[in-house]
Amino acid sequence: MKEEFIRVINLVKDGKLTPEQAAELIETMVSKISVEERQANQSSRKKLIKMEIRSEKGDNIDIQLPLKMSKLLTLSLAVFKEKIPDIDLNLISKQVEEALEHLESL
């Protein structure tokens, strides 16, 4: 991007652009950079799914996974049966699948 700024400055120096035209060009270039940076930041941020399982006995499980690995969550629910024997895996599995479907539509 630095090269583009220098080209604009040289165009002013050579009399091919007025300072006002150069200012407009530079302003457009800067706003384009801002949009691209925001888009890059949004796509690079990890999207996480967080799940909290609470039992009446105080056996609690907190899970945080990247959204891309969310299918792993539904596959690993059976492991929690050992930690919380009276857990309703069908209910939790259904809730997780519904939440994932909703997230995919977003």
C-alpha cells in the first residue's frame, strides 16, 4: 500500500493530479484498507460454541469448542455419562443439534 501512496504523491509532484484529487484518492484507499482489515479480523476470530451442563448434585461440565469442531461435541456426549450417571443424553444431544442448526442458518 505504501507504493500506491508514493505513486499518488508523485502524480501530484508531476502536476498530473491536484492536491485535492490526491486527497480524495488517498481517502478512498484508506477507507478500503479499513474495510479489508475489519473483514480479515472478523474472519480470523475463532467462533466458539460454549456449553454448560449443570446437575442437581453439583457435577458440572463446561465445554468450549471451535464451532468448526462442534459435531465432535455431539459425538463425545456419551463420555459425560461416566461423570454424571443420571444425565439425559438424548435431551442434551437434541438441544445441541438444534443449537447447531440454528447457528448454521446464521
